Amino acid sequence: MLLLNVFYTSTYTLLLMPLEIIILGNQSAFPGPGKHTSGYLIKTNEANFLVDIGSGIVGQFQKYISLQELDALFLTHLHFDHITDFHILIHGIDLHVSLGKFNMRLPVYVPPGEKRRLIEFCEVYNTAKYLIHIDIIEAERDFSFKTIKVKTLLVPHYVPSVSYRFEHNGKTIVFTGDTAFTEELITFSKNADVLVAEATLLKEDEPSGLLHLSARQAAIIAREARVKKLILTHLWYLYPPSKVLKEAQTEFNGEIVLGEEGTIISV
């Protein structure tokens, strides 16, 4: 009877395990000293996956899980600050396969039409031979990964780019990726528990026409979508974080978190 209780208690605890978002890298295209570009680890009761894999992210995620515990990689787009460590990852997988320590094909999701371009990048850097260990999948608008429901939204950026919406056990996380402001993101983010939004720009930059969000615009999306928590990331290292936060607070009265590296958010 005791063993049965332990089994049911363990199973119940596993099912109720919250989603965790771990900020591995929070910088925009040029990181500040000791910082890393985009990378986020999501942990659920049945899977661990990365959203983007910028500079230094392979070393960063191994603070929390081993390579063998990584189940998937979701890429928002193929700019280098979001994929720099992809080559290191697939080389590392190849080494672990040769040692008998990695025995799965890692699914890697990319925006529609970008599979060929990712392969071409690998051909240029002589890492294409390692692609035998992964499956590059062009993300559909609506699909499932294990028991996680995934939705994507094509967003305006300089290259094909998607936002991701992950739904699991009644909880929802949205990642904007890199994007200009668009009303579609409000609908896409509706009632999310957490919105992880880029905040590259300040209000003064908005007239520039750059295809990025300001902290203020990220906050407008959060407010209009009625999200519970806003995490600001993809920060330009020359802008004081306090100013970024202050501009977001002018538009959103909910909880706002500056996504510093090492921040863990339970959902």
C-alpha cells in the first residue's frame, strides 16, 4: 500500500509540474560583456526544449539539463544571433553519438521555407555532415510536439520569422521572436500566462522603421492581449535596463520581468 501511495504521489506531482522558462541569453544582435544572445530553455513534465540557440547557449543550457535531456529546438528565424551555437550543437551531438551517449534524432523546427537555407549555412561552415543526427522540420501554423500544442505566426522581420505559442496543461507561453509591431500579435498572444517579448528599441527609436519591437510596444501587446506576465528580452546592451522597464510600465500594469540571464519563471 505504501508503494502504491508513493507511485500515485509521484505521478500526481509529475503531472502538476509547472512549465519553467529559463532565460539563457537575453541580448540583441551584439551582446554586452559576459552576456549571450537569444536562447531560452523550456522545461515541462515530459520534455525539455530550446527556443533559439544564439551565442554561448550550448554552454548555458547545460547548467540545467544534459545534452541527452534535450528533446527539441525551435528557431524563430535564422539570423546569427539566434542560431550561432547551432553548429556547435550538431557537432556536439555527433561526438556524443560516436561515444554511444546520444541515440535520437533531434527535431529542429524552422520557419516555413527556411529548411534549405539552414542546410546551406551548414554547407558553408562544413557542418552539414552532422545533420544526419537531426530532423529539420518547417513549422506549420498549428501542430503538436508530444502533448504540447504549438502554434506559429509569421511576423514582419528582415528574414522569414515566426512567433511561437506553446500550450500545455492549461498554461500558455508566447515568444514573439524578432518582429515589428503588428496587431496580429495581440490576437496571437491573447490570454497567455507569459509573453516573452523582444524589447530591442526605446520609444525614441520607433519612427526609425526598424523591424523590431520597443519595450513600449511589447507592453501594448501584453495589455491588449490581457497576458498575465510580460518578460522583456532581446535587449540592446547600450540601453539602461531601468529605462527599458520604465517605458514598458507606462503601457502595462501587469507583472513585468526584465529577462536577465538565469531568471527562472514557473508557469
